[in-house]
Amino acid sequence: MDARPFALAAGALLLAASLVWLLRDLRRFAAPRGSYLVGGLVYAAAATAWILAVAEILPAWVGWLATLPVVAATLLPRRLVQLTGGKAGPGGLLHDTGEIRLMLSTLTTSRLARSRLRARASQLDRWRTRSGGTAVDDLVGVVQDVVEERLEKGHIDPSRQRTIDVLEEDLRDRGY
């Protein structure tokens, strides 16, 4: 039995899975467009190598060799963002809080919507720092409190909205 189809299938599967993973991480880090371009070029080169390997123009080891930069980009997305001129900080936090605020403004009374909002708010904990007490931690705490207030009382105190605006603006000024 020829092992070639298995090697090619494994390479194609690795390529597809790592592309999904990289795109998720680039969105999470709020990567600049250059990161997507470089990531796309790395994947295009690997896909081309695998197509040529399937057509038996190149040996399969070339496909595997072309997959190494893909694996590196997938395992080190922050490094990819930094190499392309972006900041690998919690820029995604501002995106996440913006989405939660949008969900708060359009919240229906369905249990599913409330459950999704709670889950989304609890996911903000990934942005917290170990030391605590930073503007990031303050923003996460206030947004989570606002979500609970909206779900329990049905309305949000306007002063909390202003607090979120001030904290987000502070983080933007710092380059997040």
C-alpha cells in the first residue's frame, strides 16, 4: 500500500486546521491588515507546494517543508502581528467590549440571548492581568457589572456607560 495519499491528506488537513486557528487568533489580537496578507501568502505558498506534490511535480517533503512557516505562524500569532507592524496587545478587548455593548442595546428577553451575553461577558476574563488594578482590569470589571445589571434590573445606569467610555478612550490613547 502506498503511503503517499496519507502523507498528502495529513498535510492538507494540517494546513486547513492551522488556517482556521490562525484566523481566529489574528481576530483576537485585532491584527492589522498586513498580518492577514503575510499569513495569506504563507498559506498560499504551502498550498501551492502541496498541489505540486499531489501532481507529482515536487516530492511530498517539499509540501511538508512549506508547511513549517504555516505552523510557526499558527503557533506564534502574536509574533506574526509584531513582525507586520501591529501591536499584539489586548486590542481585541476593545472589540469584545464593543460587541457586548451592542448586544446590550439589542438584548431581547429570550433565554438564549441572555445566556450568550453572560457567556460573552465571562470570556472577558481572558484579558485580565495577573497583577490586577490596571485600566484593562477595570474595564473588564465594569463591563461585566453592566451586563449583570442589565440582565437583573433591565436597565443600565448612565454613569456606568460613561465610565466604560472613559476607560475605553484611555486604552485607545495608550495604544491599545
